[in-house]
Amino acid sequence: MPLSVNTLAYANDTSRSPDSFRYLGPANTFSVKDWLDVWRKAPIATADSAGKARSMGKLTRTMTDGTDPVGDGILKLESSIPADAARSEQEAMIDDFATWLLTAEAKDVLLDHEIVQS
């Protein structure tokens, strides 16, 4: 099934295993990377807990200086969440992080490599 990210359509590409998949973006060519990898690892229960569910999303794009390629940009989000945590708490954590990504402070860290302490 294709995946929509913002206004971009990512097409199905490769299932590397039952626990990972790659979607190709509209700019992807032989020499230009534009893809989204997703990955999961099932929780391993212990005597003390139900384990942690681990997931990852990784966006890779060939970046330019405006015209010429200069290298690959990678944004990766990894999660490790207790498998028996309430769904509402998991969703709230994701929503809070997504909201933070849209802030000026997040851009200070991710674009300008600055950690601003208030």
C-alpha cells in the first residue's frame, strides 16, 4: 500500500523481512535517494515485564546546495516503549514529540546544531 507523507506519495518497494519495509519517494532515481525505511522488533517478555516494543522510521534524501548533490540527509526516529503501557499514554508521547519537532527549538537543534538552555 502506498504511503503519503505531507503531500508526497511514497510507493511500495522492498520488504527486507516481515519486520522491515522500504517506501520509495517521488524524487528517487538511480543516483538520487528519496526513501522511507520502517522497522519493528517485537517485545521480549521477562519475568518482570511484558518487554519493550521497538520501532524505527528513517527518511533518507540526497541533499543539494540548490543545484548539485552534496550528500545524503537522514532523519531517524527510534522508539522503545513498554509493551504493556496504556495506549493513550503512548499516543500522548508521540503527539508531544511531533509537536516539539515543529518548534523553533527543534530547528535550533536539528538545523543549527545548537542546544538552547532557558
